[in-house]
Amino acid sequence: MKVITVLELKSGMELGESVETGGKTIYEARTKIDDIMIDRLKRHGVMCVTIMEPSDYASTHNEKLYFNEHFQRFCKVYNDNLIKFKGIFISYLQNSISIFPEDLMGIYNEVSSCITSEGELLDFLYNMMPNEDELTYTQSFNAALLAGAFSNWLKFSPEDKKIMILCGFYYDIGKWKIPDEILWKPGKLTEEEFALVKKHPVMGYQLIRNDTNLNEHVKNAVIMHHEKYDGSGYPYHMVGEKIDRFARYMSIVDTYIAMASPRSFRNAFTPLQILGNFEQNMDKYDLNMLLPLMSKIADTQIGSHVALSDESVCEVIMINNQNYSRPILKSEMGEILDLKARPDLNIVKII
């Protein structure tokens, strides 16, 4: 809400607070303003009134966030640097212009400087409106940001954190050689299309294998990020610690980013829904890496409000350490609900 003079009032505005004169209320809060009302306020000698602003009508966290100056600044810096990132890699792919890791780290540092915590990054990325024309680049850009957040949570050394971030920027580079109409096809891929998509780790490695600017861990992450700990991944069905450790981390990052990104046929999954997916596929990841990250992601959700499959809205008040995706909730009526004991209910979105 903001205070303005009666001279600034226009029809269609709405009072944020009641107007009193002579000890009596002449207009209640939330009254729509019209020309007759403006004339009456002038006759009563009212100088200023409080009116509603667009942000006052926001009811959900997502709606309120879009009026938040901190979030708006993050979005601007994010989008400016996404353009830089895309330009660097297009020059690399089309004209073989070298990429210097420090240029990418400069991009990462500029965006990450707008974030106050790792949880805030997850929140901002979840609530941003993606540009459908930039989805392929956005996924790698977000992966680098998330890789940095994970590195902070796991207290990586500065050198290992840098490697992780560069893995995020590069790991999906092979996808940029595949047409977007296949990558982002809303329906099911044909066998031939899926076979092409599965070639992207090898295609990416072929692009960067001779790049002397890149650490070998980054190159390994490009070709191994779809390998799974149980051997069910591709392209080589590698098992366990035969997979480069940075590639094992990037497998987790890639899964998170893929599920957190909206598609034409579904909304973005919430962090708790993503944790549920991890819980159903634990054998595919290095648990020494995954479990600490799951705990950190779950903790960021305490205090958030979520909609359930029965259309009720609850606040997350506690995490179940044995089942991160099924927290303890408090309903709008103050009732305590343990989702671990209610398999019939599921979280569907953040409110």
C-alpha cells in the first residue's frame, strides 16, 4: 500500500485503509474509487489517502516474489548473464573460439552474488518463468548455479567447487548439437529420436576432448553424467566408483535440474517431489553423495506452504529424516499432519 494525495486519485483505484473525518468513517478499506468519491473527499478536506498497490493483491509466495526487488534484481542479472553464456558457447560451437574458464566463473560469480543462501537459489529457480526459446542453454546455466550451491553445502575446496561449476556449464554441451524439436518434444520420442538423444554424452565429449583449457574431470562429466551407480546408465553402463566422482555429482544435479524445469506437458516439480523421485531410485546414485544433499534440500523447505492432492494447503514444519519427501505439516486449521503416515496424500505444488 502507499499514501498519495487526493489530487492524484483516479477512478478504479482501491482504498487500502478506511478514510475518517470528523471522527466518522466515510469510506471503508477496499472501497473502489470513482469520480463522485474523489469530489466528496475534496469537500471533506481530506488531503491524503492510502491506496492498494498491485503487490497488495498477491496471495501466493510466487505472486509476492514477483514484486520483490531482490528477486527482480536476481532475474535481471540472471538473464543478462544467460545471454553472455549463450554467446560464449555459440562462438565456441560455430566458430571454434576458445572458452576461458575464468570467463565462465565470472558469469557464475556475478549471478551467485545476488543470492543470500543456497535455499534462496532453489526458490528463485523454481519460481522463474523460463524462456522456452532458451531451454537447452538454461538447463546448463542452472546446473552450474546448482553445482555451486551443492559445493557450498558439501564444503568443497575452492578448486573442487570451480571444477563442479565448470562441469555444470559444460556437461550437456552435446545436446546443443541436437535439434530443439527433438529435445523438447512434448510427446513421446520415437526409438530413432531417443537413440539420437542418448548419443549426446559422446557427441559432447568429441567436442571438448582436445580442449587444453578443461580439467579432465569436466571432460569425464560430459561423457559420464548419464552413467548410474548401479550400471543402468549410458553410454557405457559403468558401475560405482568407476564413474568419475564429479560425474556422479553431476548425475544428481542433472536429475534435479531436469525435474525442476517445467515442460509443455507438466509443471516444474517441487523440491520435495524431486526428493521423492530420488528416494524411489536410490540405487542409481552414490548415496555418500546423495544423502547429504537430500538432507540439505529438505531443510530448505521448512516454512514453505504447499498444496496437497486433496487441495488443502499446509505449512512444512518438520522434515522426516527417514523419508525426506514426506514431511510433517501444519494445516490452515492448525492440525498436524505427518505425510509419512498418509500415503493417500501428496504434495503437488508450492503455494
